[in-house]
Amino acid sequence: MPSNYLFWAGFLFFVVLMMALDLGVFQRTKHTISFREAMTWTVVWISLAGLFSLLLYHHGQRMAADSVLSNRQLSLQFITGYVIELSLSVDNLFVFLLLFRMFNVPGELQRKVLTWGIVGALIMRAVFIFAGVALIRKFAWIEYVFGVFLIYVGVKLLFESGDNAPHENAIVKLFRKVFPVTPDFDGEKFFTVRNGVRYATPLAVVLLMVETTDVIFAVDSIPAVLAISRDAFIVFTSNVFAILGLRSMYFALAGLMDLFHLLHYGLSVVLIFIGVKMLGAHYFEIPIAISLGVVIGVLLVTVALSLVVPKKKHA
């Protein structure tokens, strides 16, 4: 058991409490989340992440007891990991938007899909993070594998259009073979019974695609954050804060997605930079403050260019 298990327990309690407040109190009535409401919650989650970084700045060595780093370094690692995960999560939002458009999911049902998607993402990220940290600690050469993988993903992303439509993967196709799917929605139900036969609804298919898509994104994002920190507590908390704010960020940015048409180029540069940093970790050290500056700088330049350079319209 880690020496900082009380902080793990406290953080998990905080996550459950915030989700209960969000879903059980503030979201009791079924409605389409407005831009104002989404922006309010987005600011809340970002502010909470900022407060947590301050907590690490003052008590980081107690909270991440297995680390030999200073409070300042732990706080900077958290912020850098959070910014990377949050920026990579924006790429998820493009896919979610296309999925909802493809299946014509009403606004009030999108919230439920994203809520369950977040729960699944939290569980899967925890598994990925602990497995990744354990592998790096036991097999140092795994760092080189992760580094090469991040560079490969970054280069691949560089040549993508950024608006690739999602498609049904093997898991979804297998699901359709096991469960017949109704042509229409049945309220908020994922499954329904018609004429004595159990059917899945399109909402279940969308949720499964959201979950499997997140697993694919996690394969990219977890190594990126592990290149910043080897401490499971820092990696996990930075991921959780980014994921918890993902739903509100989606509703805040859903109508503005086209404005960020060059973002995937910035994400590509960030992934390549982090991959190079991981490959060279044993030969040269890039201070975490510089890494944070590079990540934020690249993303800001990309967003600025997206606003200045108009998106090309396909014929």
C-alpha cells in the first residue's frame, strides 16, 4: 500500500463528491446544457485543478510520498500533465461531436452518454496509469518504446486532416451481432424490450463507441503524461481533473469546434516534443518549467492561427 494512501482516499472521495453534486444535485432535471451553464462548470473544474496545484505546491511531498521531487516540481508536473491531457481531450471532443451528429443524438441525451463515458474513462485511465508506471519502474527500456510511439503518433497526426469521421470498430460490430439495435431512441434507455425481445438502442451503440474511442485516446495520452511524471499520484490526478471537466467543455465548445481546425497540428508538435524528451531523458534533462512553456506556447500559437487562418472548405 502506498505511504500516501490517505491522500489517495481523500482525492477519490473528492471525485465522488463532486460527481454526486454535479449529477445528483445540479443536474437533476433533464435538459440540454446551455453554453452559460457549460462555461460555468468548465471554469469550476479548471479552478479546482488550479487549487489542487497550489495544494501540491505547499504539501506535494506529503501527498506524493514516493517522490523525491520538491513541492514546486510536483506542482509543475501536475500542471503540465493537466494541460497536456486537457489539450489532447479536445481531440476527443471533435470525435464526440461527429458521433452525436452521425446518430442524431438529442442534446438532453448527449449529457447521459458523456456522463457514463466519463465514468468508464476514469476506470480505464486508472488501469492504464498504474500499468504504465509499473512497467516503467520494472523495465526502463519501456520509456524508449513510449517515446518512439509518441513520435509516431505525432507524425501521423501531422498528416491527418483533423476532421476524420468516426467509424464502427470491431467491438461495436460484435455488439450489434449479439444485440439487435432499434432504429430509434427509447428515451434515456440503453436497452429496451419489444415484443418479448431484448434490444439495444442507438444510445447504447453511441456509448460503446465513446468508450472504445477513449481507450484509443488513452493509449496516446497516458504515455505523454508519463513522460512528464513517473509518480502515479500526479499522473492520475492530472488525468482525472482533465476528464471530469470534459463533459462541460464539450457543451461549451460544441458550437465552436470549427474554430480550432488547426489544433491537431499543435497536438502533433506537442506529442513529438514529449516523445523526444522521453527518448533523451537519460542523456539530457529538459526542466519541467520549460516543458510546460513549450506545451502552452505551441497550443496558444495553434489556437491563434486557427482564428486567423480560415478553414478550407471541401468541394
